[in-house]
Amino acid sequence: MTLKDFLNARDRFAAGAGAKIVEVREGYARAEMTVNRGHLNAGGVCQGGALFTLADLALAAVMNSCGKLTLSVESGISFLCPALEGDVLSAEAVEVHPHHRLPYLEVKVCNQRGELVCTLTAHGYRKDKPLALE
């Protein structure tokens, strides 16, 4: 099973939110989600938790793209532009500093017009054991 298939099948929370991995290669991953009515907060824009879920799914893919089990230990998100119902969001994640134990990663979430909606930065902890894609 590929990492893409594994995460799309096993990350039930992200799947329930409509987020899915569309591309993974070592050091890079991309996830997508279309904002629907269920994502909207009381202000009529996409709820921050939905945006974080999309970014976190891309983060999980890029962190584990090296084949070793890697877990997020710290992350922060900045919301820059509202996402509206019907927006198609793309989260691109890159491993900026591929440290063997403590990688540093960045995720940019943009809408279909290329507008930057939010950014997420994170540190991971990479274990010695391989990622089991079963």
C-alpha cells in the first residue's frame, strides 16, 4: 500500500472532513478539500479547525514520506484570508529541514485563485522504526 492510499484510508477524521492526499513524494505532499456548508463557522467562513485538518493531513504525508514513523510534536497555524463555501483548497507541505530526528516542515494552504489562506509550521519527531503501511 502506498503512503497516499494508507493515509486516505486510515485518517478517518480527515476523510470525514473531506480532505484527501493527492500527491506524495519524499519531502513533498499535497492534500485537497472543497469547503462545504459543514465547514462553515458562525461567521460564514471556513472554520479554523477544518483548515488545520487539511494542513495537518498534508503535514502527516510529508513527515512520513521518508518511510520512517514521524509524529508532529509542535505546530502553529496563521490564518491569512477567509475560505468560503465552494472554495477548492490545496495544502502543499514541504520538509524544509530534513533532520534525521527533528524535521522542520511548512504547509501553505491556497484557494483555487492562488490566494494564501493559511500557513502551518511544525516540528516532528522521527523514530527509528519504519512506517508500517498495512
